[in-house]
Amino acid sequence: SKRCWIRPKIFSVSGWLSFFWKHVDTTLIEVLQALIYTTIMSFFPFFCLCV
């Protein structure tokens, strides 16, 4: 179900991000950053070796 939630927003990323950053609070920002970091680490396991 996460794919169905994410996919429609990819088609309007700039508009969604501008809305998101105006209405999001600090906690959601931290969660989003954690999700992005986790996704990067899962797709690029070797990334931690380069940091």
C-alpha cells in the first residue's frame, strides 16, 4: 500500500514538496530524513564504507 501512497506524488514532486515543507513539523521532517537515509542504505549497502 506504500507504493500506492508514494507513486501518485512522484508525478508532482515539486508541487508536493513545496506543500509538504510549508505544512510539515519538525518530527515529520526527522522521520522523512530517517526514511530517506534507510532507503539509501538499503539500495547502497556500500555507502556506509564511503562515509
